[in-house]
Amino acid sequence: NHTVVEFVLLGLANSRHLEITFFLFLLIAYFLILLGNLSVLSITLTNNSLQTPMYYFLRNFALLEITFTSTFIPSTLYSLLTERKTISLPGCFLQMLFFYCLGACTLFHMAAMSLDRYVAVCHPLHYPAIMNSRLCLQLILGCWALSFLLMLPPTIMTMQLPFCGPNVMNHFYCDASLLLQLSCTDTGFIEELMFIVLIIILPGTLAVTAVSYGCIIVSTLRIPSSAGRRKAFSTCSAHLTVVTVFYSTCIYRYLRPAQRGGQHSDKVLSLFYAVLTQTLNPYIYSLRNRQVKQAL
């Protein structure tokens, strides 16, 4: 036994040809994420007609997406390009901390945006009074505070575990479940705590999002014109597609019975919820909007 000073991340592929393929895929995805979200930030900050609660949430969501994907994509690109598979112990812990805290914040933020859309569609006359600047700020701060409040305890406890044996992880970022498997002490309490936290975050935010969009769909059915209904359903269907992919992959990855990390399917699921949906979000939520197109 020895004290581990670094971990080995096996990455996305075991051949140089596949590594180059994944490098190009991630490079294009990261470019689209940065391009889309930076466009949303610049447009909503500089255009006076976009200073509304909806675009306030979208602007903060764009900033969150940039920071979330930047926790792991640049390091993954570097490892794919240079074939350097190791990451230091502090670097691994920091990556895990920000990945899970920012990932949880993304879920809370999506729930907050669904509430905003619910009020706008179902209570349009009261919308300016309800979604005032104070409430919007409180919702944003609440998303960040809840995320770190819930994710910090199990993450910090994982960081304090001793690692004295194998140091190889079959993943492309530092995954909490894999770190728990590599520890040379009992991790049962941390696993249970992490599962409880994920139960609170995933089904909890999903319930808020599902109920909000359900009420929105019911309201759109009452729109008298068929053109108005088609437009509303087009927007809702795009949002719900992203939400469905994001939540289904997250729930299957982290809440399936007797789940143990390190399987090849885990990396595929991670690509869906951590890369694919983040690539689509700015184009689905923001850049398809008529007001954003006019401002652009």
C-alpha cells in the first residue's frame, strides 16, 4: 500500500484513432457551447429590449453552462491530444467539487426557468408584479446556495478519504462513485449521503419542471388560434426534449439500483448530459427566440 498522489483517467477511448475522433467531437461541441452562450450573454446585456426576467434567467444560465463545461472539457481535450492520462490529487478533487456543485446548480436553474415560464404563460397579467427583480435575484442566489449547500458535505467528505491502492478510473473526469470505489476505507455512509442528496436534487427539480410545463401545455391548449398553439407547442417540445434527455440520463446514471461506476455506458451517459445537452441549450432556450433573433 502507498499514498496515491495522482489518478489515471482512462478517458473516452483505448485507440489513437478513436481519441482523435472524440477530440474533434469535444472541440466542436465546446466551441458551440462557448459561441452560443457568449452570444446569449452579449445580446442580453447590450440590448435594452431583452432586460426582462426571462432573459435575466437565460443570461445567468449561459454563464453557468460556460463554467460547468469548463470544469472538464479543456482537461479532457488536453488528455486526448497529448495522451496524458494522469491528474493530480488536488486537481481531481477540485474538478469533482465544481462538476457536481455546478451540475446541481444547472438542475435548480432549469426548475427556476420553468417556473418563470409558468408565471408568464399562465398568469400573464400578474407576471411583471410576481417576477420582479428582487424575486429573480433571490431565485438565482437560491439556486447557487442550495447547490453548494447540498453537494459540499458529501464532496468534502470524499476529498478527505484515504487513497492507498489502485488509482485508475475508467472515466474522462473525476467521478465521485469511482473515487469512493478506490478509497481504502469504508465509504458506506458517504454513499448513502450522496444518494439522499441526489434523491432531493434530481426528482425534486424534475417535479417542479414537469408540473410547470404541464400547466403551460394545458394553457396552450386553450389558445384559440391554431397558429398560436403550434408556435407554443414548438417551443415547449424543444424545451421538453432537452429536459427529458438531461434528466433521463442523469437519473439512470446516478439513481439506478446497485449502480457502480466505471462501466463504459457511464461515459456515454456522461457525454449526453454533460456535453450534448449543454451544446443544445443556448440554441433551444435562447437563440430560437424571435426577440433574440431581432437583436442579433
